[in-house]
Amino acid sequence: MILRDPVHGLIAFEGMAERVIRSLLDTREVQRLRRVRQLGLASLAFPGAEHTRFSHAIGTAHVMQALQHRIDACSDELPTDQRLDDEARAEGLAAALLHDLGHGPFSHLFEEVLPHAKHHEQWTQEILLDPSTEVHQALESFSAGMAERVTGLLSGNYRLGYLSQSVSGTLDVDRADYLLRDSHMTGVRYGLYDLDWLLQALTFACVNGRWVLAVEGRKGLPPAESFFLGRHFMHQQVYHHKATRAAEALVRAIFMRVSELISDGTAPDPLLPAFRAAALGESLSLDEYLRMDDAELLTCLSAWERGGDPTLAELSKRLRCRQLPKTVPLPDHRRDLWDEALARAKDIVASGGLRPDLTVWLDIAEDVPYSEPTDGSTDGMWVTLRHQPLQRLGDASFLLGELRNKRIEHPRLIFPVEFRDEVVAAMHCVLD
């Protein structure tokens, strides 16, 4: 199987890898990812950001295959029982391809906003383990018990710990693909790093009796630093872009209003079962959840814009027509002023006849550029340096040592654009 990819060029899966990937790609659960955009509402700020979780899934599987080739090249360092075998190869590829299977529409927004909504990781596990899903049947047809083993690999419970960490860890194949893909599709250069050299610089180290992937020598530090700095810059410039955050606040208001109408017994039409279940605290079936994708939600927004509830109609119209709220940055070092600024903005909007609880938000975009365990665990990244003891990446790298476990916050006020002059004037009074 050969695929053309805008990020990695030609992607080839052959032999066992082709059998695994092809059987999974044909399932309806994986095909659903074609209808879920990778970056949610980011296309409102970056017109090219229309790529889907489907293309990211294929790219992640490609990076996993490249990583497995590197693991094979340095497997002489490993005990026999820690080396990759055909079963682990197949399950690693499957886990990489399927890691985002449970994502809902508009990226993480659905699970963040609606009460009682499960996280996408939980949905991914349910999809893999439910005998009625096509992806479960495909995994079991390849190898009995494979669905459960892949689920364990994704959740960190696998016989080869380093393989599990490579799917979801400090430096994993998921991030390795999406940084390059998101940079390419948004037209920015912040997330670019040298993937080939980073993979070539990986080796194995034994930490407290556990085998982990590590960065080999000084040659591996620059690409590793570039990886984490790139992720940080992408959060600053793309993932936390003010227009994207404003659009997310608008969607949050829409979801809140829909929940109110459901609770009042005046649910809007059409209504996906997931909204009713989340609003009322009811359980949602897997089949109902899998019905949800970006297209279904956009169809609802179109109907709600012409519906009978004026509040929901106005919010839906503003999102569909990109009439986004205004944002004003707040000083990150003056937390004592944030609540006062929020209260002032709410008073202004309320006096103008709008509901402040649906239109005014204190948005705090957070990022930890480089996270490293401090509890003595073997998790995280390690570095092997000639003639020196094994070190954590944050100790070997001056840059990452400075960023280690530091939380960076970018607070901003979000409010309706028609109140811009009044709110900005009030903010000058608060901040002076």
C-alpha cells in the first residue's frame, strides 16, 4: 500500500504492516475520522487548516513504522524478551492508527463543555473493546485478543513499556506527526523539526530495571530541543490563537444554551442524542456517539440559526458567519486584576441587553513547554552521554531545563465585538 501525503511524501505499508493498516482503514469507525477536523475551529484563523484526524492517523502510523525500524537497528542492546516481535509490531501500528478514534466534533470542545461528557480516550477504549464495532472485529480477525492488547498499549499497560510510551508519552509518534502536519496545513513554520535525525538519535537505556527509549549523545539534543520548542511555539501561535479561542468561546455558549433548552423541555430541532444525554446526565450509547462528526454538528447549527430560540439563533449565526467575539489580553502577572476585568465587562454587556454568562469569558490559555517527572519515576525522556551517567533530558539540555515544568498562561477577556470601545476603555481604567 502506497499513499501520498503532503507532510511525509510517499507512505508505504508492506507485508504485515499493510495487512493491519488496510483492514483497519476500511472500518466505519476509522472512516468517520475523515469527517472530524484535526484542529477544530482553527480554520477560522488559518484557512488551510482543513485537515482531518484521518490524515493525522495515517501519518502517526507512518512515524510508528519508522520508529520501529530504528528500534530494530539498536535492539542488540535489549534483552530478548524486550525486543519487538511481529505481534508487538502489529499492535504498535494499530495503536498509532487508532489513538484518536474516540474524538468528537470540533476537536476537544465537546468533551470540555458539556456536563457528564466522557473524554475521547474513554470513547476510544469503548470502540476498540465493543464486539459490535468493525474496528474490533478487524483487530480480532488479525489476532485473537488483539483489541484488548491495543487498548492496553494506548492506556500504558503493555508488556513493552517503551512501545506504550512511544504512542502516548513525553515524545511520542502522535506529537511527532501533528506538529509537522499542523505547521504545514496552517502555513506556519513554528512546529518544524528534524524528524529523521531525531529518530536516528534514539537508543535504549535501562532505568531502575526498566528499558526506555533515550536520546543518544550530543547529536540528539538539538532535534529534541527543537521538538519541544516547536510544540511550545505552536501553542502560542496556532493552538491558542485569539481568533480560535474566541470561536471556541462562541461554541461553548451555543452548547450551554442548547443544554438549557433541553433542561427546560424546549430542545431545539434537530438534536443529536449526544446533546440530550450530556445535558440530562444520561448514558450515551456508542452507536449514538459515533454518529457525531463535524458535518452533523454544522447541520444542526444551520437549522438552529433559523430556529425559534432567538438566543441560540444569534449565537449560531455569529459562528457560521465568522462574527467572532473581540479579545483583549490581560497581564499574566496580575491575577488580582482578572476577576475585576471580567466583572466590569459583564456589567457593560448586561447593560447592553445581552446575557453576560453566554457572551463574556475569562479565557486562560495554558501550556507547559516541557514536562518532566519529579517523583523519581522512569517516565519522561533520558539522555545517554559518553563517559557520563544517564541523565534526564531537562538536566542535559540547558534550554529544556529552563522550561521544565513551567506553566505559561496567556489570559484574555472575550466579549461581543459591539461592546469593544466600552470594554477597552474600562480595561484601561482597571489596568492603569
